[in-house]
Amino acid sequence: MKPNIVFAFADDWGRYASAYSRFEGKNSLNTLITTPNFDRVAREGVIFKNAFVPAPTCTPCRSAILSGQYFWQTGLGAILQGAVWDEEIPTYPLILEQEGYHIGYTYKVWTPGRAVNAPYGAERTRYESAGNNFGRFSHFVTEKAPEMGIEGGKRALLDETRQNFDAFLEARPDGKPFCYWWGPTNTHRSWERGSGNALWGLEPDDLKGRLPAFLPDVHDVREDVCDYLGECLAVDAGLGVLLERLEAIGELDNTLLVVSGDHGIPGFPRAKCNLYDIGCEVALAARWPGRIPPGREVDDFVNLMDLGPTFLEAAGVGVPDSMSAKSLMPVLESDKSGQIEDARTFVITGRERHAAAAREGNLPYPQRAIRTRDFLYIHNFASDRWPIGDACGLDDPHTEAPSFEELSSNTFAAYADMDASPTKAWMIHHRAEEDVQMLFQLGFGKRPKEELYDLRIDPHHMNNVAGDPAYSGTQKKLAAKLMHILRENNDPRLVESPCRFEHEPFAGPLPNA
């Protein structure tokens, strides 16, 4: 019997689940939350300790997962704004549909690219008849609280999730296996300020002393992170609905269930749109009784683009030659914990263009990186550009900044490759203060051509040791390995002159803008 495949894939959800607290120590943010449904998947299956996205921006990441190849191999799928799907690129869901699977999705798969969600069948395979308010989770619950109460508002959104999934299941022809993508977007900005406490009982100041070293440890920032953690709890509650429904229809144990997210936390420096861990490292767990031995913790480095060929192999379907990624089935089916496959000791990540108008001329900020157990090496191809978007004069601490409210709500007010947020607003408004200046420069300033971080002693990427004679051998080795892999996989940054990403339609104004 062919298995069902369910992929729960949350927008902007990093590695925030209580199952990870045991790897991170008593001072981690994950000790402050409880995610019973993700933890169940991990406990009854396998949890990955080193899972990374191919790109820390949604459309390129999703292009890579759907196609099973590096994001730069997906044509205009390699960028966010202005992305257009190439119908000639095979994708795992459409291959599964051709092989007899009933496919469908709810919420976000591949947007804002055109045609919307084309790699998953576009509008034809969408199941949202019950609504799509889950993406506004904290806003919706807050708005409805006077009439429904907080718990009533939560139940309404979980009912929406249940009804959308049931509509997908009811449309399945008898006996057909199914492939479903649940893509909640509530962990993307914006969310209701103070909602972490109001809706979930999380205390912002419990985060004191737990934030990454590059974030100011002040109440406004702690509250912002706290609100985000509340949205992570909402994702876990929605995941519980999927588990409940699969169990109720007797399909849970014949389902390969995979849970992850498309990159790290939005609206914070060095996170989303950055190749540091907080931008690229994500939660990943999988459950499939009888095929995935339970209770395992895997150290192998995994790039999420490996999921495409994994889903095909699980279904007994041939993997097309276009998929340069490698199936995870040998890792999933192993009965071991720790390192399973000797070759999985690193991942390659990168990015090109996120917000089109972030820099003058609508240019990208091209980066590639290699992450190993002990080191992160980043190559910035255009280090003269602003990595988080043009400074608009705000690199001068004496320049008057837009209002706190505008910086909290309008991404394009400044540094447009970082989502608007209270944290962004606070750091810009306090950038001239002595104890903030260095953190502001790390998050918003220009970067050198090469970056190297020794994660054994610098887990938050605070001290760039590129150029340090003590690390010259490591730097040369990682740089050479990265460039070899990029060239081997036809990265335009190395094999084209001029590079396509520097010119229209990959750069330049958006169509019809």
C-alpha cells in the first residue's frame, strides 16, 4: 500500500519547539514553550538536530524543496518578488499526482511567485473553503475575543484547519493515497503586540538572559520574541488537528508526516534573509510507523531540498534526473541515532534577491555559505552593497529616523530586507547608544567579502575570524569546498559572466510596477 504524505510547513518558523530544549540547555528559548504535537512526531519518529533551509527567504526555499534542486537552478524561482515558475521543472507533488496520488494544499505553498502556487497545481489543488484566517492568528483571536473569548477564537481557527483538511480528504477518490501540504503563515509578520502573553500566558521578561547575543536584551525585544513564540504555539496546535484527523480516519500510521519551516524568525537582525543559523536553521521531524524507527535523534546535516526526492522514494516513484538533492530515506529508515550517512557533514545555503526595492537599482545581495559542525563560512559576492537593504542615511546615528510606529509596521521605511517590527524600530531608534552601536553594526551594517565563525566558541556568530592567521587553513578549505560545489551545480554566480542575477528579469523593477 502506498503511503500518504503530509507536509506541515510553517512560514518563518525557525527551530522553536520544546523537543529541541534537550539539545540546547536550560537557558534556551525552547525551555519556555511546550509543543506537544511536534514533540509527539519527534518521539514517535525521528528529530533532526542539523536541518537547514536552502535559502532563508520563502519562495527560493520552497522552489528548492518542490523541485529537489538548489534554488539557483530554478530560474526565476530563485528570487522572491518577481518570481515566475518554470513549468518545465518537475516538482514532487505534480509527479505524485501523475502516479495516482490525490494532491492538495491549504494556505501557503509557493507565493508571492506567479502563477500562485503553480508548482503544486495552483488554484486547482487549493482547499480553503473554510477560510484562511489562521494566517492572522493573534490578530483574529484578539479581534474576536469580545464575542468569543480567547479560547473560543483559538477553537474557531483550529476548526478552520480541520474543515479545510476534511474538505481535502472528502475530495479524495476511494482508495487513492494522498499528498497534502499544510502551510500556515501566522509565524510571518505581523502579529498582535503583546499576544504572547495575552493569548498564551508567556511572560516577556522570562526571556531575560536567553536572547541571542546580537539582540539587545531589553523589554521591547523580549516582548517581540515572546509574541513570536506564541505564534509557534499556534502552529503546534494546528499540527495537533492534522494528527487528530489522521488518527480518526485510520490513516495516521500509513502516513509519512514531516514537519518543518521555511526559514528563521522575521523582523530581527541576522535572522530571516541571513545565512547565520537563526536565519537558516529549522525544526525538522518525521513520523512513519513501520518505516521510521521511533525515538531517534539524527546528527546528519540536512538541506530541506532533500525532501522532494525523499517524498518520491517513499511513494515508490522514480526521482527525475533534474533533482540534484539526495533522498533522506536511508536516514529515515536507519535504526541508529547520531551520524547516519558519512557524507552528510555540511550544507550549502545562499540567497539572491528578497524585497525587490531593498537596494538602489533593485539589485540583490548575493551570498553563499557552507555550514559544518564547527564552522560557518559565508561568501558575500557584492560586499559593497547593504545586506539588509539601503540605509537611507540611517548609518549616520545623527540622521533622524522614521517614527517607531512606521518602522514597526512599514517594512520599506528603511532596511527593506528586514521585516518591519518593534525590534527593528527599537534598534534603529537606539542605534547611537554606546551599548547598542556594535549590535546595530552587526545587524544592519555592511559586511566583508568573507565571513568565518568558529561555532565551538562563538555560537551566535559575533566574531568574524576570516583573515585571522590561526584560521587560514580552515578558511581556505571551506572556501574551496564551497566554490567547488557551486560550480559543480552550475551556480550562475560562478559559471556565468555576466551573471543573470544582476540583470532583468532577475534584477531591476518588478513587472508592471
